[in-house]
Amino acid sequence: MKTVVCGGDGFCGWPTALHLSARGHDVVILDNLSRREIDEELGAESLTPIASIEERLDAWEELTGKRIGFAQIDLAQDYEAVLRLLGEYAPDTVIHFAEQRAAPYSMKSPAHKRYTVDNNVNATHNLLAAIVENGSDIHLVHLGTMGVYGYGTAGMEIPEGYLDVQVTADKDAEGRPCEPYQVEQQILYPTNPGSIYHMTKVLDQHLFAYYAKNDALRITDLHQGIIWGTNTAETKLDERLVNRFDYDGDYGTVLNRFLMQSAVGYPLTVHGTGGQTRAFIHIQDMVRCVEIAVDNPPAAGERVKIFNQLTETHRVRELAELICSITGARLENVPNPRHESAENDLHASNATFLALGLKPTTLSDGLLMEVNETAKRYAHRADLSKIPASSVWTKHQQPGVPTVPTDTSGLADAQASGDHDETAAVSGS
């Protein structure tokens, strides 16, 4: 298929673009490169050295003979450029990753909250409006988040998007009293976002429902768990293709952060009691799920397809204890900068992806150590001051900063030896 990957230079978009290209899709990346600018703002580069987008694309063509196109367009601000691209390229599928993806970043300040809403909601609505104006039968695949469901305990298995409900009514259709009777409905599963970032994904969900109903757009929304792992089969092919490894307190995902902290001798920073249960998915499974979604679109006029994109759930403190047991790291409970329940359970269905052939990659010592070794290899690039999660949800929360002095001997050794065999890879981050 002809496929546009919006946000294709990012943590999820880049490996997805390569994965689809490797499987024969004609791929164009649309990206404004804002994630690289945020690195500069935060002073926190990816632990892995990220080549420029031009180097990345040239390396892919050199290695595979396949060319991925690139259009530097701001999806949230340049509607006419988006519309022009859809008209000239005529894609079958558009995959939408082009949103500010970090909950802590979205809560950093009023300016960051406003940016996240402006960027994410405008990007989604511009894309939907452009597909309608373009008039083509384009399938839109969007990467959402399990976080739309919130981080409380549902008391049941969370279904994939829709919930069957029964309402007791005691008036008829004209408002006259009558004997109570049951009305059956199916609604979007109630949302309970835990940050401004998660709120934008809730707004996305309602925009999708409207455009599917009003304009018969074909839309798939993937409610994804937390990604762990760094590389896919494609990004491993060459140093210039390496994927991001964010370890800072704003963009680093919890399991990757724990493995990086272990690699450099930093305590594993467990927020609060560590009783938060989260959904997880390995990055190789993420790209495979997107491929499955692309291959199984809804029909025109069908409601939005919603898949829960996860393979397993784990309590945060149990993950930290597992990593300590296999790496010898130590953990420290630090204040939780988020405004959330101290303990929660999470049960969610992922039946659709399993039925469509996904063979889940689950946590194993070997894969965890693979990520840990990646972190060790690039440990000399780490800035320990960027590790603590310092963005707080309200004035009542505190940053997640450890109090016990950190043993940085592992980091010092790495910086002294400087495994600097990366000259072919670095041009901006």
C-alpha cells in the first residue's frame, strides 16, 4: 500500500516506517521534527545517538534498496501542505503518530499544557478534515493510549473501546410515566484521563467517532500500553537506523528507565509505593500490531475500530524488583510526581490482536538484559541530572528525586572508557 506515517521520525513512528517499508509498503514520512527541538529545550538527548532524518533515510535506501519519502510539514499548523500531500501522493493509509506523547511533559507548566492541547488536537482534526476534503477512501490508523481509561481499578476487564450498558427507564418515549423497563445501549468505554496528554487522546477519540459517523471515514484507534525495548529487526541493521532511547524524567518510559538506571548505577526510582499497574508492549510487537491494523481496516460507514494494543500488565514495584534481581541494581521509593491512586489493578482485553495473529513478546531475562546492554553501551552519553521525574501534576506533588547518594562508578567507567564507536551515527538528536 501507499502509506503516510505522520510523526515518522519519532520513537514509535520511525520503527513503524521501516517495518512497513521492509514489507513492501511505499512509505512517506510526514514530520515537523519537533521531537528533536524538544530534546534541545530539555537538554536531554536520546541515550542512543540519533542520525539526522536525511542520514536515516539514506542509510535505509543503501541497505535495502527501498526509498522512504520525507515531507517536513507541521500537521497541526500547515493544513494546506497536508491537503496537498494527500492529493499528490494519494495514500491508501495514513498512520497518525504526530502528537506530543509524554504525559510528564504535558504537565510541566501552563505553556506545556497549552502546547500539548494545541498540537495534538489540531493535528488530529487537520488530518481528519483534510481526508474529507481530499475525498479519497483513506484508512486512518491512530496510535492512542491505554491511559484514556485512567489509572484506577475498573473492577472488570476493560473491553476494546465499547461497553454494553443497560439503563432502567420509567418514562416512555413521550415522557409519560410507565412501568420500569430496560434500555440496552453500547457506548464508548468511559474515559478517565490522568494528564493533559491523555486528555488529548480522549478528545481524539470523540473526533474519530464524529467523523466516522458523519463522513464515513475508515478509522482504527489503537489504545497502546507502555512500550519497552529499543530496537526492532529493522533498526538493528545499522547504527544509523538506531531508535530513540529516552531515559529522562519527561520522555523515558518506566521499564526502559529502570534498565538504564541499572546500567549506570543509579537507583531505580519507584514512584510512591510502586503499586501502579500498567500495560506493556515490546516495540517489535508495536510495529507488528500497526501492520495488522493496516491490513484489517473497517468498512466505510462502520464505527471506529478500537484495539487494546498491549501484551501484558505488571505492577511497577514488581518490575523494579525483577530488574534488581537480575542486574544487582537497588531501588528507592521516591515521591510520586503524578496525581494518581497509590495502588491499582488493570485487566484489559487484547483479544482482537491475538485473533488476528499477534504472537506476543513477553518479558524475559534475555530481552531485559538486551536493553540493559544497550544502555551500558551508551552510558557515557547519560546526564544523571535528567533522570529524576521533576514535572509535577499539582502543587501538592513533589519531584521523584532519590535521597540516597548515587553510586556512579558504572557511569564513570563508561565515560572514561568512552565506547565512542558511533561516529557514523550522530547528527542531531
